[in-house]
Amino acid sequence: MSAILISILLGLTAAAANVFGGAIIVQRRWERRYLRYFVALGAGFMLATALVEMVPESLELGGRSAAYLILLGYLIIHFFEHTVTPHFHFGEETHTDEFMHSHKGYSVLLGLIIHTFFDGIAIASGFLVSNALGWIIFLAIFLHKIPEGFTVSSVMLASGRSRGTAWGASVILGGATLAGVLTMAILRQHVDAGLPLAAGVTIYVAASDLVPEVNKEPGAKMALLVFVGAGVVFLLDVLFHLH
């Protein structure tokens, strides 16, 4: 199976996780506390994946210019989350007064669309470099896809939108993920730019969005799950290099 076909199939899987996350908040039938475990595991897994796998591969592909692209990817998400999007937190948004105006809910959606688009870029870029890198990146992204869909639906409901609109927002995020995969498939010759940009985005989401949410939780359990997530990347790296 070609790298592009695998990327598209896994992009669809990641998109489905976005939609499922949106259904969690809309249906109100799921234990939300379990999402915190996904966030903690995802934080450690994503951070380790970006620093141990994506950054070295990016520098090998693009040299010094890749370092600037990594920084650019980081700053792109910072710009959208803290300039375009007011008072954004990755976890469930509960400050309904901050989202009284519907346009603020849509600005959060815009920030997350940019982020999920680069999720797709990351998945496709990884498989264009190697199957091992592609699978590790996919797992890192998949771990935070359900909380991501949960977040955008929470924000839309808090801004006064209907349940249908809230769930539709998670569907849009899934579409943005798939769009990122397809964009990288078309521009596959530019993987030396796509991978470092995605690495910067991944570092931002892990270190600036997810880890602060984990640190809000009392006790050591959540913090230890970050180490578990990072440790899984190490184990996967060892297993892939043994074959």
C-alpha cells in the first residue's frame, strides 16, 4: 500500500475521532473525566514524537532552513490561538461568559481548523519519509483527536450555538485534518517544508496547549501519564528500529 493511500486512510480515522469527540459533548452520555487521560497521554506522546522523531528528520531533510520552519509552525498556532482566538484553552471551555458572542466561538473554531489542518500535514509528511515515522506521528495525533472534537463542541455550545452546530464544528475539524493529508499528497515534493512546519505545530500543541491543562489537575497521576506517553514513543522507536 502506498504512503499516500495509508495517509488518507489514517487521515479519515483521525477525522472520525474528531467527530466522535464532538458527539461526546453533544450527547452527554460519556464520562468526561476519561478525556483527561487522553490529554495527558497525548501531551507526552506528542512532545516526544516532535522532539525525538519529527525535528531530527526535518533537520536532515532541510538543514538549517528547517529550523526556521519549525519555529514558523509554532508561531502560526500561537498567532491564531492568542491573536485571532480570545481566551482559548485546549481543555473543555466552561467560562460561558467569555463566549457570549457567537463570533468568539467561531474564532476558536478557526484556530482549531488551522491546527487540525497541520495534523493532516504531519500524518502525510511522516509516511512520505518512512512508515515508522508515519505511524508514530499518527498515534501521537490520534490520542488528542477525541478531546479536540470535545473541545470545539464545548466552545460552540458555550457561545450559544445549537447542538447540531456544535457537532458540525467537530465534523469541520475532521474535514480539515483530511484536507491537510490531501494537500501534502498533492505537494509531496515539498515534504522538506511540510514536516518541519508540522513539527512546530506539534510542539506548540503539546507544550503550550496540552501540558498546561495536565498541570491544572491535582495529584501526580495525570503528570505521570505524560511520562508514560513519552515512554511509549521510546518503546515504539526501539521496536521499529529492530525490524
